[in-house]
Amino acid sequence: MSDRPIVVGINRTQDGSVAVATPAGVHSLQKERITRRKHHWGRLGDLPRYAERLSQLRHPVDLVVECFSSDDEIRNLTDYERELAELLTFTGGPPRVVRISHHLSYLFSAFPPSPYENAAVMVIDAQGSRVRDLTEPWPGDAAPDLLECASWYLCERGRVECLDKQLWNGDWATPAGLGCFYYLLTRMIFPDGEGNEGKVMGLAPYGRPDALGLPPLTVQGPHVLIPDEWTRLVASSGDRFGYGKTSFQDSADLAAAGRQAFEEAVLRVADWLHRETGASSLCFAGGTALNCSANGRLMREGAYDRVFIPPSPHDGGTAVGCALYGLTEVLGAGSEFRWTNDFLGPDPDAQAVYEAVAAVPPDLVVEKPADLAGRMVDLLDSGRVVGLHHGRSESGPRALGNRSILGDARRPGMQDFVNSRVKGREWFRPLAPLVLAEVAEKVFDVDRPAPFMQFAADVRPEFRSWLPSITHVDGTARLRTVEESETPFLYGLLRAFEARTGCPVLLNTPLNGQGQPLVETPAESLDCLLTTDMHALALPPYLVRKRVEPDLAG
């Protein structure tokens, strides 16, 4: 497999990220994994930070492809060009840089690395590029300052056709589109900080969707409009629905009403796209594609035979889209990369693991067991919480087994222990299961693999009381199926746990502390062990335990 040409993709907006693609594969890293600030925006000075972690950036590159959004960062274009010229070496002469618009970068993060030869593609986020900055042909004609907030395509290998876009004027007094709607819903309930959409998903099952008498969203073809009842509520609600500032039930009722309105609109928009294209396969990207509840309904109730959602469907994945666009559309090199797993982070460094373990403080005990998986099973079966740092990191926001916190899903107190004592987060937040792929259909109501934890499915009723710490209040779970071919160590661990306990499921949540992104380095994983009530951390071939243990999960 060829290691040339080399294309660098850079996302200059929210969830800043970089990707390096060759015809043989992709590496990608989000800025938040370096700075430890969740959703950290792209800025000048990022490139040297990325180069410290990704050795591929130190080789001569053939092309850079960038994407900006509708924020003001593009005003620094001259400085960005200077930074590229100073820090990267280009083959064949001066820097070669291409820029593509936001939704096009989403598309190339989803369809080319999907398993499909042709598909309909749906991109939905809050706001993308302005009309004047679009770099793709589209059938509309609109004022140059309007913003794309949704786009629909029909694609086959080597051909992309944009069918329509929903545009928005950018005025939050008159919001439009599903991305704007979910953003505003989130801000009403969790007004502080970014990235709280997952909290709304976790809270919604505790609410009553009809309690507030709010209407469904207005769907006109593929375009989604927000009724006046919703916009008036946003303008006048104050702290009425803020979590922790009002009654829990009010917050939950609004979350439930919003979830119902959002999901019904997603289904109707996807069905419109199916009628327009006749496609049997769908690719879905954009920030709204992180909504696991809606994704589950789309897969169960939608008109498509197959649905692919990339593991980084949000802004953080657009760097991959940029790199693949450059490789295939600009250089014509083709790409063998398919998103069969999400382990796109820097190559593992055995020396870094050794040095981090060698420097642990005396209150930690280091072991090098002959059977590491068996030793982990001993700990997990006894109620201990064990972190796992292994191989290349996940590029997306989900922990898929290389940067995970693991626990025994059979223990009723495990969810509360992990949420309060390890993660430092709200009690109602669900925790996800890892399950052996070959038995997933027995435990969960699923008919397909779920390698990226992107949709919620029912836990079958006969298993709910057996697996209380991964079964949410509505009887669902956001599962991750584990196959030996993609994650042999994790598969072996699950197999060993099943052999010991009869249970093919483990509780899984990201390896991080309160308010932090996923850890990246061995040192950060050890810091997470030291600063939380985790009991142990596996950094193959090592196991690190606390000399004085916290209490066990109930």
C-alpha cells in the first residue's frame, strides 16, 4: 500500500482537528485531546501542537485542505497561510492549499469512507458556510450572507450531486433548522458551556413529552421550521427549565418534548430524501447525527435498508473529510480508507507507556501480569472500576475500548458510583454497554452491528434486571458491539469476563475526569486514575492499582 501522496486536512472551527491521509489510511486528532479543553476551537498556533503528537506532519506533504465555518476565523487567512508555509514542508515547491465549504467537508467524512457504492447523504448541523463561500454546485440561488444549516445529496463513487440546502439568516431571534432547534433546546436546560446535547438525551426519558402542550416542528419537504410556540418559549423561559434551577420534572418535560419534536422531524426529512433519490442506503453527518435516540429510530423506522453514521459525525470529523476530499477529488489518488473502526489517533508509543508507569507515585502499585485480561476480570468481577488505555485513541467523542472506563453492568450501584465518584456528573446520565458482537441480538433488540455506539436500542426485557447499570430508565442502551478482528484485546477481555461470570456485557464510559475530553496519553490516563475513584488502570502490558483502594461499587 502506498504512503504517497500525503494530504493534510484541517478543521479551523469548533472541535478543531487535523487529519493526515494517504491512500493507505488516516490519522486524526482533535485539539481538545492536546489542550484538555472540550470542544476547543481551531486557532492560529495549533499546527505545531498537532505536529508534536502526529509524526506524519513532519514528513513532506503534497496538499493541505482546510474548512472554515461561518465564524470570524477566516479573517485570519493570511496568517494561517504563513503558518502553513513556515511549519510544513511541501513536495514540489510552494504550499498547495485548497479550501472547501463546511457541509462538503461533512459529506466527505461520511460517504467516501462508508461501505456503500452509492447513497443518499444528509448533513444537518446548526450553521455551516455562508452562501458566498460554498465550494460545491447546488441548485439554489440565495443571498450571499445566508448560512447553510442542512444539505442533502445523492452520491456514488466519483460523483456528488447536491439536491437542496436549507439556509438561515443567522439571527437567533428567528432560528431555523434542526441544528438550531436542538442547540436552543439544550441552552434552555443547560445554559452553561457547550456540548450539553448528550445531557438532554439522557434527561428526556424522565419527562412527559406532551406535558407542556408544545407543537411538532414544521417540516416542508426537507426544510424544518420552528413554530412560534417554541421561539416564544425560548425568549421568555428565563430559568424556568434550567437544570438545577427549577424542578427536575420541568427540565425533564422540556427535554422530552424537544426529543419527540426533533425525532419526528428527522424521520420526515430522511423519508423526503428517500422519496427524492430512491436510495436504499443513507449516510448521515453533522452535529445532530450524535443524537443516539433519533439515530435508533431512523434505523428502525426509516425507509432505508442501511444507515451509516461516521464515528466523528460532528465538526471534529471534518478534518478527515477535508483530507479525503484532497486525496480523491484534487489529487485523484483514491483511498482505501473505510471507517471500520475509530482508532485514528497517534501511533502507540511503548516507550511513553514505560516512562509513565516508571514515574508513578508510591501510592500506586504496578504489576505486569502474565494474563492481563484475566487479572482485569478478577477486579471487575469483584466490583472494581478499571480504566483501559490501549493502542491508538478514538478520533470521535465515544469511548470504544481504547480509552475506556469499565465496570460490571450487573451491579445495581455501579452507575451511581461511576457517575458520582469517577465522572463527577449528573445522576441521570446513562452509561453504555460493551457486548460481544455474536450475542448482541440476544441481549439487545438489534439487527445490525453497532461498532461506534451511535444508536440506542432496547435492552430485551428479560435482561434489564440483570444489567441495571447499563439499562436506562426507558429500557434502552447505547451499545457498542465488539468484534475480534477490530479490537482483539477488548474482545478477549469480554470473552474472559463471560467465561468467568456468564455475562457477555461490560459497562463502558470514556476514560476522563469531570468536564474533560477523552485522555490521549499514558500520563493523562494515570492522572485520571489518581484524581478519581477508579480502582485500577490497564496500560498493556501493565496494570496499575491504588495501594489504598476506594470503596467498591455496590
